[in-house]
Amino acid sequence: MGLVEILQSCAGFVLTALCWGFTNPFIKRGSVGIENIKKSTWLRQTLAETWFLFTNWKYVLPLAINLSGSAVYYYTLSSADITVAVPITNSLALIFTILAGVILGEKMPSPREITGMSCIVMGVALCVSKQ
């Protein structure tokens, strides 16, 4: 694999992680209020919740971006090693989720959580460097 292919794969991993991770807090915010829906049967409850979510642009837009990350991921997998793709995208998605949450006003990660994230990133870097 040449330098261009490696850079394309890395860009695909980062874009996937960005789509997956950064949208999670927005999806969470977009679903606020669903817990107030109360219907008499399981079927009516499911339909009402589905209607609530899919008619709410604050939920649908981040969900669509999140799902487009999956399309980028599968495209990137066509030219990348899955043993590298999975740890890179998942660890970066975690970091992007926390970053987006902090930007939206959620609590800052504790020093212990930051240490854990750093260990994950270093572990992934070690795994990738062995490839």
C-alpha cells in the first residue's frame, strides 16, 4: 500500500470517527422528550416514539450524518485492514463524542477519564505501529 492509499485510509478513519462520535451528543439532545410519550400498548408506544423521533430534525439530521459515517467506513474498509480500522475509528469516535459533549456544555471529563482516554489512544497507536 502506497502513501496515497495510507493517507486516504487515515482520512476515511478520521471522517468516520468524526461522523460517529461528534453526532452522538446531538442525537441524545434531539431525543429529549421521548420519555414523556405514554401510550396504552407496546405497538402504539413504538409507533408514537418512532413518529416523534423521525419528525424531529434535531434528531434526524445528526442521525443521517452518523449513518453517513458508516458508508464512509465501509468504503474505507475496501482498501484498509480491518484490524487497524476498528481500533482507530472506535477510539477516535470516543474522543470526538467527549469533545462534542464538552462543547455542548456537558461535564468535563475527570483526570481519571482523561488518563483512560490517553491509554486507549496510546494502545491503539502501539497496535497500529506494529502493522
